[in-house]
Amino acid sequence: MKLITWLLALLLLVVMAVGGIIWSGGYNIAADEPHWPLTEDLVETLRDRSIAARQSGADMPDLDDESLIRAGAGNYDAMCDGCHLEPGEDSTELSMGLYPAPPDLTMEHIEDPAEAFWVIKHGIKMTGMPAWGKSMDDASIWGMVAFIRKLPEMSEAGYHELVVSSEGHTHGQADANDAREESATVHVHADGSEHVHED
Ligand code: HEC
């Protein structure tokens, strides 16, 4: 037989084996069962290459602008800290259970703001990282990028001060941090539009 016939037969076998594993239910989809190291390496490379090919720093504002950072603080505290944590926090029930685990943004320095912007806007498939561009405009997303760049240097008190003084986000109650889960949360976006979350 020609080599090509052997190769095609081999390919068919591989496809059938993979199909068999999928159909039999043999693969464990549970989030509390880690990937094999090889799968993890492959997925990480896929993610990094995919983001690198798509991100662009176009329209990047001045990320040291105080008012931009302040606006980002309110939004981060309302929508991100459950997964990415606040200064002084080691984990939340949500962050603990997610796989892949969300990076602790109070420890991790954002190296490339354009990549962070892309990830926040578009999310990452099959990870729990949502695409915030569906509900937020670019200016608000840049605000969060500006904020998370400063987050690793922030103290607990500094974090809360900034969140409370943030005009980009208003909580139903003054003690935003303890009452957040029970309170209705009003989002004010950069274009002036508002919406209310009944938590
Ligand atoms: C439900 C949990 C969840 C929420 C809420 C969430 N994220 Fe994420 N985020 C993730 C996970 C999980 C990843 C890591 C995905 C991966 O491993 O590729 C991630 C990744 C990121 C990254 C990339 C970090 C890096 O080191 O590459 C940034 C930046 C980020 N999130 C910002 C945000 C911001 C800002 C918000 C709020 C608007 C937010 N996330 C809300 C789960 C979440």
C-alpha cells in the first residue's frame, strides 16, 4: 500500500479514538480536576498568541490620569473584585472555585495595558472572564486598565478611599464594601448612561 493510504488510515484511527473518548463521557469536565500539564501549556500558548495577534494600543489614553484611575476604581470594586480580589484579601468563594483561577490583580503587575484592555473588552472563552465590552464603553474599560496598573501598590485603606471617592460608580449605601452584596448598585458610564443592578 502507498504511504498516503497508511497515513489516512492512521488519521481515521486517531479521529475515531478522540470521538470515542468524547462520546463515552470518559473526559472529566469538572472544574476541580486540573488539566494535564501538556493541555495547560497548549491552552496558555493559544491564549497568549491569540491575544497578542488581536490587541492594539489604539486610542490609549494617559493611564496616569488621576480621574481615569478613580473612575476605574468604582467599576473594579463593583464588578471585578469578586474574582480578582482587593488588597488584603486572599480569596473569595468565587475566586476559589473557578478554573482556571482568576489572576490576583492585587499582586500581579499588568505588563501590557493594550493586552489588558483587549482581555477586559472581549473576555476569554471557557475561563469565566466575561466580555465587558458588551455593557461598557471603551473609556470605562481604559479606566479599569489605569486602575489595575496601580492596584499592586495600593494599601487596603488607599483602595477603599479611592473607591468611595469614585464618581463613576455609586452604591446604594455609604459603606459600600460591607453592604455591596445586599445593595442595589447604580452604574454610571462615561457617556452618561446609567443602569441599576439589583444584587
Ligand atoms: C467571574 C470571574 C471574573 C470576573 C467577574 C472578572 N474576571 Fe477577569 N479574569 C477571570 C479569569 C478566570 C481570568 C484568567 C483567564 C485565563 O486564565 O486565561 C481573567 C483574566 C483577566 C485579565 C488578564 C490578566 C492577565 O494576567 O493576563 C484581566 C486584565 C482581567 N481579567 C480584568 C478584569 C476586570 C477589569 C474585571 C471587571 C470588569 C474582571 N476581570 C472581571 C475571571 C473574572
